[in-house]
Amino acid sequence: MGIYLVSENIDKHRAAYMAEQGKIVQLMRGIYVDSNENIELTLLKHAIRISKYLYPRAYLSGISAVLLAPTMEGKLYISGPRAQRTRIRNIEIIQNNAPGYPSLASAVIEDPMGEFRIDVSSISQRFLESFRRKSEHSASIDPVQRLAMSERLIEEFGSTEKAGDALWILARKNEWYWEGEQAERYFKREITATALSNDAAIDLLVAWHGQEIGRLSHDGLEWRWKPAEGMRLPLIRQTIPGKLPPFISSLLPEGWLEKVLNNGDERTVLKHGKRYMSNITIAATAEELKELPSDILETKLANYVEDGLFIGTYEGPGREDIESSFESKLAKVFNSSETPRLSGVQIKAPMFLDPDGHLRPSIREPFTHILKPAGTGGFEHLPLIEWLSLELAQQCHFEAPAFALVAMPNGMPPALIVERFDIRRTENDQRQIALEDFCSLLDITSAEKYDKTIEQAARALKAISTSPDADLITLFKRALYAWLIADGDMHLKNLALLKVAEPNAATFKTVTMTPIYDAVTTIVFPGLKHDLLALKMNGKNNRLVLADFNHLAATIGIRASDANAAVKELTDAMQSAIEDLTLPKGINYTESELAIVEQMRNICEIRLLNFITNKR
């Protein structure tokens, strides 16, 4: 039964007998509960019935007349012949003096014992109650609830004037003159139909491949992620309440673009950008989302590449005069909220390659390729070194995206163009594709991308990959390759997973390591001469030898024979490929460009030789 009320569902003699037997527990005179029940929960469920039992001449008022239940704190507000308080364990019944001529309504309540009726303050009386001075009942009604009552009264009586007149009739009958005046003033303020809110709050729709998958909101204090109904794939997860989901955080600009946009915090960035990697679009309305283009690869880069050089037509930013730098020109591309946002510290531009071979900024067109122009301050030759690093990686049997060097206008150094591998290939391609970097996978911020280890990345990879054995070998070889080419920037944002699902699926069909990207010999650049491996392995990020990689393999679960085979395959391929590693023909390279290429090749040869001979 749960609860027993003498004279209602039990007589006093039986109640006394059962209490003596220990079957029920007396809470106060006439009220008992089963001894094996959760007493606090039972009281909450039956609070209104208990109140009516104790005070049959009282009625629900204040917030209790709105909720028709006790508050979360266990308070129940009633009005009756006298003011008093009654506490029963976790329930507190707070009674104030009822007015002489109350306006009441009848409510239906249902608890575990069944349905019953109880009187409650009418909306008119409740509204007046909310203005009572020095009243707990008044304080229990917050401004949002008061606004809702005012709207309900206006709807009932037809206008603010008529609602005010009706309230004055009730107020005068009960001599609530002050309350009537306050209610009248409230209506005269012409309250709008919408509750006041923080103007800094934002509410954004998130779409994936053009389909809404949830809402991302911020109330000025915390983030909230609410998946759309029917979205079953575990793509975006809010792992820490109040924080931006790590998957969304990993899409935000950093480095050069973050400085260019100068948006400030995450809220502002998301308010001003609409298009992101991983086929994610974010906007305030569904109409805005529909206007954004789908990122589909209409033209393959390979159609306009000869011997590693782009032979299409470059129509992107260029130097128009001495006073305007390329960086400032490129920054203007991002002034449009429709320009896709990119993460990563390197200067990048989202581009579109059309069927005629025209390569231009992706502002209102599909984002199919990434342009990496020359940097400044000693990083002018970065595209050349990355081209060589990717070319060497391909020769060492790594899967890599399509890439090429681009001869730039106005005497600018060559740029690198890379084809996106995380987008659909044709209009008929129905796959749902996402790229998730290891910062998101490990639930850390981009600022922490150097703070983990290869071993920690491997554990996270093994838990989610659909081909864990092959992917662990890939990660192992990526670490070895980074060491052999002196890549000090293989951090957790430069390692990622490619997730592919079929339409309406509840799980991803494949989750695998992405092709290699952002591979660069970093120590050839100013200030990076002593650059170390970005992620430690075996507790080290420098002076690595074969024994360190053998230890890594054993730690992450790779068989010794498979690790040895992987090392031999990579070192053999690199040894034969590095001798013929040269830049594409068709560009007149400067002496400094040729010199840095030779420097990179020498570094790789020395690293490889030292590793093979087991020297430090």
C-alpha cells in the first residue's frame, strides 16, 4: 500500500497493531508508511493527499497551485484558516491565512493510491498572491511563472484592461488593495508574450550533410547539446555538462585563422561561421542551412595535375601591390560567414575546383580542396617541404590524399593544394562521412594537442576502430615516419579517424585511420632546429631508436613479428625513395628553395641511417 491514513484506508486499531509488529512506521498521528518503503520518496508522492488529510479546509496556493505537486525542496504551499508550518521528514507544509473570499478552482490529483480532487487558488487569485508582501507563497512564484499567468489572464478576459478589472473585483472583496495596484501596474507595462532573456544567449541548428542532427545552445553561461529526434549515430557527444562538445570544439579555427577572424570566444566564432570540416554546417535557422552548398567532389585534382604540378587555372587571392600582403588578401576571403572555417595553425584557404579546372575560393560553392600558401617569417617554403613529405610518404606506402604544387601569381612562392578525403565523391554518393581528430576522440581541447602520448592515442584508437589491428600498425608507422623525417608537428590534431555510415544507420560502418596529412619536416624552419617529436612514446620524444619502437609495439598490442615487418617495409621503401625525391618540374625555383629541399633530404637520410644502424 505504501501509506496509511487512519479512517481513510486503515482503522486506528489495526494501525496500532501493525506498528507494534514493525510492519508500518508512524510518521505522525494518523499517518503511517510501510516499513520496507523508501519513506522520503513515498512522502513526496503522497504529499498533497497528506496535506488534504491534515487540513481538509485548506487549498493549494502559491507555486503548489501551479505545479500541483511539492517543490523540488519538498515544500507544499497551502492556504487555510490559520498560518502554521508542519514538517514530516522531507516534506514541509507551509500554510498561510486564506483571504475571506477566495477564488478557487478544483484540480484532479493522482498518486499511487488513485485519483482525488482538491481545491486550488484560481489563476486570478494566484496572480494576486504573487504580489503579496513578506509572503513565502509570493516568493515561491518566479517572474517567468508570473508572466505565464498574466498571459493566461489576458487570453481569458480578452485584454489587459479587462483582466485588470477582473482582478480588482477580487482584490477589493478581500481588501488586497496593494496587491491589486501591483497587478494593475504589471499589466500597464505592456508585457510582451515572450519572457525576458539574456541577449547573449544563442540557439543554433547543427546539420551534417545538410540534415539537421541537433541544437547547440548557450545561455551566456553554459553550452547545451540536444540531439535531434531520430539522430542515432554517436557523432556529437557532450561529455562534460556545460562544455562545448569536443567534436564541435575540434572544428573551430585556431592559429592564423583564429587571429584573422578575431572573433573572441567560442560563442562568437560559431555565430559568425556556418561551414566547417566533416560536412558540418551550423546556423540560426533551417532556411540558412538550406542555402549552404553541399561539399561534393565534382572534379578530381588528378585531372589537372602533371608530374606533381597543378595545371589548371588558379583564381584565388594574390598580391596586387607591395602594400597589401597575401595574408591580408586571404583574410578577406574569410569575411563572409559562408566561407568554411578550418582548424590548424598553418595558413589555409578553402577552395573549389570546377570541371574546367578553375581553382577559386569556396565562398558560395562546394569546399573540395584546401590551399596551403607560403607562410611568412621564414616559413615561405613550407608548401615545398610538405609536398616532399607527402610524396615521400606515398613512396613509403602510406595512403595520402591527392596533392600538387601550385605556381602562384605575382612572384609568390609556390603553394600546396590538397584534395579533401572526408567528402562525398559524387551526387549519387549517399554515404555519411565525418572526420574526427584525436583531440576530439580523447576529449581534450586543441590547446592540449601535445599533452598526450602515442600509447594513449593507440588505446583510444583500439577502442573505436573497426579495423583495430590494421589501424594500430598505421599509427605505429606514422610515429616512425614522423621520427625519420623529423616531423615535430604530428600532434593529436594531425591524427584523425574517418567515420563512414550508411543513411539512417545507428552505427558507423567503418571507423579507420585517415590518409596521412600535414606531414612536414619541421626542423628545417627557423626556431625549430631542435624540434622534438610532438607526442611522447616510451616516455621519450627525442633520441629514439629501434628499441623504443619495439617497446611501443608491445605496449599497444602489436605482435613483434608485425612490428618488425612494418619497420622493415617503411625503412626499405624510404631508403630507395629518398634518393630520387625531387620537386616537380615546371617551376623556376629560387636558390633558397632548392637549398631547403636539399637540407630536408639530408636530414631524412641521416635520420634513416642512424635508425637502421641503431645509432642515436
